[in-house]
Amino acid sequence: MTGRAIWTLRTVRIMTNSGVAAALALVVCATGMASVGVSVVSGQQPDRQEGGSFRFRTGVELINVTATVTDSRGRFVPGLEKEDFLLYEDDTLQTISHFSNARVPVSLGIVLDTSGSMEGEKMSAALEALDRFLFDLLGPDDEIFIYSFSYQPKLVHRWTSDRNSLSRAMRRVRPRGWTALYDAVAAAVPMAEEGRHRKKAVVIISDGNDTNSETDVRDVRRLIQESEVLVYAIGIDGNGQSGVRIGRGSSRPRTPFPFPVPGGGRGRSPFPAHPGWPGAGRSGASDDRVNVSALRDLTDDSGGRTEIIRNARDLEPATAGVANELSQQYYLAYPAPGHDDGQWHAIDVEVRNSRHRVRARRGYIASP
């Protein structure tokens, strides 16, 4: 069975106990999520019904783009207007038809590594950081779900805005086993896509390389490229001996770009050639440390980012940075050209002030 078939079936099992809704989910996944990355004509997201099912509306018209803008020192740039942006698809300038610089609610999935290597200080720090993330940093209208993963993904809590319920559910999880990271992301991204808010994101917290997934990283990456979900990853790469972060600049002050801004320019290939994919599949790599390259392959095309920390105590400022970023982003949209060719279409967002830097989704796959 292929990796795509595996995550599809898992997604179907997870979404609902209703046979009708499960069949609908299977159809959506099997068609490559053709309407992903665009807004529907009559409502920009599916309506949630009682019992956990969804009603999907037909017709699409917009490509949605979330942009993060910073200055030369990595500080967020507020107060920009639509006229400050230039947006290209496949090197062709697009008309920005929708724009907002206000904070909007987010539908957020948390994907937490609960493999055996997270036991002890790392898990305690992760739970403390996520409590502050949930109670103090997210907005009251934000909705959240939580996946854990060790040998396989487990849905810890479905969509809710009840922070106490989420916190209690996380504390019932016990670290053990190996690391099925790609399987977990492959389950979480489709669920995030079903969130009721226009902005959708997934935050991954892990301390290791994938060692147990049946899903290939290439399939997960394509799944992300077919969606409009922002993917963030926080990797713990150390045993607590140092507070130094891997990335550009010193560990203090933090910046929203701990790595150089993803490049590649317009027309960048969605699947650059790699000699190998460490940790992909059951064969895995012998090194179980964080695979920074694989995490960036998951996050960068979406407009999210990867941050690597050396000490579990740095999880709190790292998650705070993600929450801060989600609250200070710009929303842009343009009329969908109507591609149904199954090809990658590059998106490039620029600002007229050349001193500012922009991070946004790099493109999308227009599934037939």
C-alpha cells in the first residue's frame, strides 16, 4: 500500500464515525484535494455540523496567501496596506482582490512528539510551553486540535476552544516508542484544512528524526503543497546542555526568521533533487536526532518555518514566537486562474520597500 493510501485511510478513520462523512473524506483525499488552497464562492470554509461531519460547497474563486513581513532586524512590520504588496503567480503579476492586516482567528493543530526520547524534562517543558501557548498567547476565538505521535499518530483531542480540556488531554499522554513524524503530519494537515477559520496552521514539536512512518516525506510534502495550511516546526536538537539555537544570529534576541529566509525565487521546483531522505519510511536513518532538512522541507513551502532549539527550556519562547507571528500576518488573495493540470504553480510575494523581507507560501499544486 502506498504512503498516500495509508494517510488517506487514516484520515478517514479519524475524521468521523459516520459512514457518509467517511466516504466524503475519502473522495476528497482521493481526488488530491482539488479545491485546496482556494476559497469557495459562497463561504470561505466548510460548515461544521453536529456529529463532526462537514458540508462542502462547490465552486472556487480565490487563492489565499498569508504573508509575514519583517524588517532588516527581524522585527514584524505592521500597518502595511494592499498597495504595498506585489503578488506574482508563475512570474505573472496578479490582482490582489482581498486584503487584511488585522489579526484573524486561527484553526490550529498541535502535533506533539511523545516518543520515548521525549520522556522527562523535554515532555515537562513541552507541556508547560503548550499551556502558556493555549491559555495566554492564542486568541479566545481560535480553535485547536492535538495529535500525539510515537509508534503511530493518535488524535488526543478533536477541535475545541476549551483550553482546560486540551491541557488535561495532553497530560494523559505518556512518552514511549519510536517516532512516526510523517504519519502524524499527514493526518494533521487534512484535519487542519477542515477548520472553520480562514487561517489554518499546524505546529510540530519533536526531538527526533522519523523512525517509524509508513508515509514517505515526499507524499507529506505534496499534501502540504495541495493545502493552504501554514506548517511550523520546533525541533529540540540536544540533551539540554546548551541554550544556543541553530540558525542566524545569537539566541537572544529571538527573531521570527531563525533560518535565512527561504529562497528559490519564482518558478522554484516543488521537489528539488536530494540524494536521499534521511528517516523516510520504516528503514529510517541510524541517527535519531532532529532532521533539520526534512523539517524545512515540510514547513518552508507553506509559508511557515522551522526553528531548532538546543534546550527544552527554550520551547516556551519558541512557541511564543509562533503565536506572535500568527497574530501579525497579512492576508492576501487573488482570483484563481482555474488551473486543473496537477502542476506546481509558483507564488512570489514582494513588498515595495526593498528593506523589508517577506515570507509566504511558495506556490501550490493545482490538482486535476
